[in-house]
Amino acid sequence: MHELGIATEIYRTCRRKMAGRPAGKLETVEVAIGQLAGIEPELLRYAWEAVVQGSPDQGAVLEIDWRPAWEVCGKCGSKPAPESRGWLQLCDQCGQMLHVKGGDELDLLRFTFVPDEEVIDDVHGPRSR
């Protein structure tokens, strides 16, 4: 399952991006996954949970922004629904070859983290200042 390697790299990337900031815990990680990227979203979520389990970021949520692919005719601009026809067909309107667009994304969009002070506040209640 290559999703484990992808989840591991997403985690490492987030941790590298957190370097130099106050210590904290990952809260959410949002990634864009394209329909044609060859990644199963549920397997990636499962792999993510395995990667963060036992780490300081255990419980961090992986959010997936699913990006569909579509076909478009370069000549007339028609955009047929691929689900009903399959892929790489000829345009119903003008007979020209359709081009596949999008759906190949694998991008880390954003992540949120809670600085350690706030993590402590969550456990022990608000601090008086």
C-alpha cells in the first residue's frame, strides 16, 4: 500500500514546516488528491492514523479535498461527463479527441497546529494571566 509512504511524507513535510515555530501539536492537515493520482482516500486516511499513532501528533485529522478530472474538447469546448462514457473518447459535438484536465493533484494545502501552551490549557483549563 503506497498510501503509507505518502502519509509518512505528508507528516514529515508538516513537521519540517513547523520547525522554527513554537512547539505544538498538529491538529488538522488538508491535502488535495486528484481522481487520477492513484491514491485511495480511505487508505490514505487509514495510513495517516497509523503514522501519527504514538507520536506527539496522535489524533491529528487528515482532511482530503477530492479533485475530479474532466474531459474537454479543444475545438468546441464541450465538457462531457466521463462517468457516463468512459475516458479518452471523441467529442459528441464535433468528433475531435477530448483532452483530460485536472485530477492529478497531490498537494499539501494547509495544516493547523496548537502551540504547546494551548495544549496545556486544554488539559488543565484556562490559565490566569
